[in-house]
Amino acid sequence: MPPSSAPAAPGAASADAPAPEARRPNSDAAETAPLLQHVGGIDPEAAGDAPEESKKASGKLPRGQIFLLCYARMTEPIAFFSIFPYIAQMVQRNGGLADSDVGFYSGLIESVFSLAQMCCLIFWGRLADRVGRKPVLVWSLVGMAVGPALFGVAASIWQMLLFRCLAGVFSGSGLVVRTMIGDHSTPETQALAFSWFGFAGNVGIFLGPIIGGLLAEPARHLPGLFGRSRFFVEYPYALPGFGIALVVATGAVTCTLFLEETLDKKTDATGLPGSAPDSGSDAGKMSISQLVKAPGVAIVLGLYSHVMLLAFVFTSIIPLALFSPVSLGGMGFTPFQITLYMAVQGASQAMWLLLVFPRLQRRMGTKGVLGVCSIAYPFFFAGYIVLNAMLRQGSEPAIVCFWILGFVVAVIGPGVSMAFTCVQLALQDISPDPHLLGTLNALALTLASAIRSFAPGVSTVVYAVGVRNQILYGHLAWVILIPLSAALYFITRRLPNGKPPISLE
């Protein structure tokens, strides 16, 4: 993750003069320098005296390293989502189950990945902080390549559970990648770097189901190539498993050969050498409980969890809302229209992350962008209620308004996704020590995995109950989401504006 604190202004004093008190890392000024309000936190007056090389260094992003990390990041959602197109058929085939039991076991197998991930992330984070980022990333990718390959040849329900669990155990790559991106970033480049990180995750979510769906049952879909292969007839889901394993393995190989270790970089947020704390510093020796109790950390973890909850719930109910009949509170879209809408929304989200967010964050700071997103979230969710009301009304002016508002919701609305990158930057900024970034990210992702293990199921049940019983005209889920998202504004206001002093007491 990006370095933990806003930098002191580089080059403010001459080389021969003693450093002023305000420039010492442990001084009161450093402890209260704003973190979440300004991107770089660089004093404009001091910046004018900074050497030209320091300015360039602070704004330079190692594109090759970021590309490798984004590719590694992409592999985890590919592995997670690749089984979704065929999991129901595979469960029924391997278990000989009745149609009524398929949903339960499919959900169990999908969830065990997140549960195993939740149990192991802190281990991977602590290990990355101790032995290095690169070896932990490479070995987690190797393990995650083995899991899908074995899953594809599973012949029973318990084997599917075991191999899916194995993939979850080794799914620590995401947290190590975000930590390393932070290590490579400066306050001037972290917004762009984490925008690419978020974009890579979205690409993985998009590619995973496509790879899994296209490669499943090759003997039936591609008889000319695989019809005579007894192996692929007997194991119809082996090919997607092998395909995913190959994608993940290429990430492991490229990271082994070309990725640089970042843990031992003696650099702080300014990009200047020699100012990062030693690995043996007091802050670097914090226990997990001490880390959570560190000033501001619990608030940021709570904010991160809240944003992830909104994301998981929305992702779960939006396909249902688009498909449900207009008379029941939905949009009544066809499968093609749903696909088109989701594609437009995904492209819009990528645009906001890559083109808008870095510039906006540079102007407003992380806390400012989060505040805007927290205000927009309730209106974004309420938009779906208004869209349904227009379709129910059915007049020509109402339909015209539907398409206008629909464009706003599909293209402007995904701007709230900037909150995902904001909370990652907030984690970066609040870390008491760069050597604790892996552990802090592990805590955040553990919370996210816990939420992901129950939020989709609960939210779809709430939506179904609201539609079936026509509670609030079928809008029960949206009505719950509106105040839930509005609460984000008040949590955001509690974000610290300055770096509190580190305390181990």
C-alpha cells in the first residue's frame, strides 16, 4: 500500500543547515500533517525549494512493476469467478443430487473459498511483513494455480469442497499485490496506481466467468477437438481448471523473474531514501490488537467494511432488479438488455477509476472524494426506485424520463465506485508503519471476506421477500440500502485529518 503518512516537504532546508524541528519524522508537526485531505501533503512553500530530481522521483510510477502486479491481481478474481457458469451442473453430476439440493451445495462450494481466505489472510499478511512481499506473492500464486487444476478433476462433492478450500487458502495474492503497489507509490502517484489496481480486479471479474463458461464441457461443445478424448468426456470441467491454472501460473512465473522486492525499500512517501522506519522499529513490532487500537485504524477498517458491504449487496441484487417484472418492482429487462446494461456500467466504472478519480483526488484529497461518494450513494440507489416508477407509469413522457435517468444511473452512477479506491488509500495513509501494511491489508480483507460470506445470500433473500410480498412496492432492498449508504457520510466525517502519534500502550 502507499506509504503510511503524508511526507514532509523535501528540500525545504539547505544541505548544510540543520534540519528544522518541523521536518523531523517524530516531531509534533509530522504527527499532525494532514493525510486524508491532501494527496501528497507537500508544503507548497517548501516544494518550491525542492531539488528537481526529488520532484521527478516523487511523481514517477514504475509502470512495468505496476503492470506485473496488476496482472497478478487479476488472477484471483479470475480463479474465484471462473466456476460460476458451470458449478450447478458440476455439483449435480458429481453428487447425483436432486434439483432442489443443487443450490445449497453450489452456494456452499462458492462460499468455502471466501471462508478459507478469511482464515488465512492475516497469516499471509504477517508473513509478507516479515519475510518479504515477493516470496509470499509467488507462493500464493503457485498454490492458487494448483487449486483450480485439482478442482476441475474433482469427482465428488467433498473433493470439490477440499480443492475449492485449497484455492481459498492460497488466495493471499490480492493483499500482497495491494501492499506492493503501495510500496511502489508516492502520494502523487498512489491514486493512479490504485485505480489500475481496481481496474485489474474488474477485468478479472469479467474474464473469470467467460473463461470458465467457454472451456467447460469441451467434448460436447467442441467435438472436433475434444470429442475423442476420453479424459475430457470423463472430466468435462477439467479444461477450465487447467486454463485458470495456466493463467495464474504465468503470473507466478513473471513475478518470479521480473518483480522487485519492496519490503526492504528504505523510502518514505516522498520517494526519498533513508526515511522509512527500520523493520525493528516499535511500530513495526505491533501486535494485531495494538494495530487495531492505533489511532484512526479502527475507523478506517470500519469504513472499509462498510464500503465493501454496499458493494457486495449491490452486486448481488442488481441482476435480480434488472430481471424482475416491472409490476413487481424491477426493470423487466431481457438477458441481452441485462448484459448490455452491465457492460455499460462496467465500462463507466473503469472510466471513473482511470480517468476521473486520479484528477479528482489530486484536487479534493481522499477524504473529499469519499465525502462526495457518500453523498451520491443514496441517490444512486434511489434511482432504481424512480426508474421502476417511471416504467409503471408507462406514459410517453415517463418513458423519455426513464431513458434519461437510466443513462445517468448507468453512466454517472458508477462514479460511486471511486469509494473503493478511496478506502484503500485511507488504509495506506493510516498505517502506523510501512512494515505493517501487509498485516493491515490482511485485516481489511479478512473483514471483507467475512462480509462476502453472508452478504450476498442475505441481500438476495431480502430482495426476494420484498418482491414476493410487494413490501414497499417491491423496493424493500433499495429502501434498506438508502439509509445504510447514507451512514457512510457520517463515518467518513470521522476520518482523521492528521497523523496521530504512534503508541504501543
